[in-house]
Amino acid sequence: MARVGDAIRKANIPISELHVSPMCRARESAEAAFPAITALTDPRLIYLGNFTDAEKAPIVARTRQLLSMPVPSGSNRLVLAHAPNLMDLMGYFPKEGTLVVFRPLGEAAGFEYIASIPAAQWGELLRQGQK
């Protein structure tokens, strides 16, 4: 995750909010990737494989809310949680370290999926951006 954080900084992508699951691995990844940003630990992002559908419902709702709420112009919200959050929300299970990009459309309209950027692809994207 530190490489992803470095790439985001090199690409000058502004992060105004960092929401993170309270699970140790998610918090540690946030600290490694974004040491200068104070993460907002959100227990409504935690995900355990043995959760029932009723236990998953508020997690999926919170993830949907964070992906849908607009952000101020020139900023971005980063949500560092768990792949099953997206799987239950939209049927997509990203690999570890993949940055999934969404455009928030408002709570009523939801969000639009834009792209997935695997950690290994950042180097090439940064080189292309320098051309």
C-alpha cells in the first residue's frame, strides 16, 4: 500500500478525506500509504466473512453513502476498507492493493464506476502522465 500512496502523491491527486475500516490491516495500510493524513476510522466499514445479511446491510449502506456523497471541487475521498464491501455493493471483488475509482452522483443517484488501478500499474500510468 505504501507504493500506492507514493504514486497518488506523485500524480498530485488531492485526498481530502480518508475513511478506513477499524480492522488492523486496513488501518496499517492507511498509515503506510498516507502517513500525513489523519484517517477517520469508521466501524461501519468493517467486514467479516461470517456476517449475516442483516449484519452486512449497514456496512453496504455506509459504503454506498461514502461512494455517493459529493466531495468539494478539487478533492477526493479515499475509502480503505475490504473487497467484500464492493462485492456486496456492486458485484465486483477487487484484488488487494487495487484502487477503485468512482464518481459520486449524490445519495439519491449513487455513484458511477470509473476504473480500477492495480498497484503494479501505477508506474506505467505515472510515466505516461510525464509524456
